[in-house]
Amino acid sequence: MKSVANFYSIEESHDIHLCICKFVKYLFKKDESIIIIDNNHELEELDRLLWSFEQNSFLPHKIYNDGAMIDTPIILLSIQNLDKLKIFNKYTSIINNYDNALLMLEEDIKIYEFVDSNESNKSISRKKFLEYKENNFTLIHNKYNEQTI
């Protein structure tokens, strides 16, 4: 099976971080193990939101620090630690909120990319889409809403 890159277009009225949190909840309920990749500042924001975006929900997660135990089904991984990505080989899903496509993955994996309405971000997403296509990923594109997940 090939790796799959799933692109979700979100509407201008949606907050990308909240969409990611809801999507993480959806994946977690399906017993997926999840890596979220972003820069440090954005990971801190996601860390806060994963604790508070819903009152009665708990998503076990932590920000990965060098040498930390991998003991949670949801890892927030900084772009500075991308070279450590291979140690997470048991994880099945990656939410990539980073500006570059994840082409260094050898294992079959599901990658999720969120495309917001900002034209600059759309351009970055188009570039990533082409890179995945050139590297023989299976590509899927949907509009994001509560029903598509």
C-alpha cells in the first residue's frame, strides 16, 4: 500500500487549530496513533487547545522533547525534531501543519494536510500537493467539515 496524503480545505470562518483538534479527536476514536508536526509556537497553541477545546474530552498527548519517552498516542513534534521522525514508526497518522511535504517517510502512512483560505497558504499547499504527486503518494482532497471526517 502506498502512503496517502489527504488534503482538507477549510473555510475562512474556521480556525485551523480547532479543526486540527477536532480531527485529532476523530482519529483518536478510531484508535489511530497521531503525530502533529508544526513549529514550536504553533505546537504550544495546539497543546493548550487539545486540553480545552471541548469540556468533556481528554486526548492524551505531549510535546516531544529530545530523549523523552514515547508513551502517548498523540505526539506533537516540532519541525526542529523532524530528523527523529523515524523513531515514531508505530504511529499511523501524521497531521502536517508544516510548510514542506513529508517525503522522507519510508513506511506506509496517512498524512493529513489542512489548507486554509489564505492565498499564501494555498500556494504552499499546492506545492506540497505536487511534491506528493511526483513521489507517487495516493492523493485525496476534500472540503473540511464535521461530516467529512
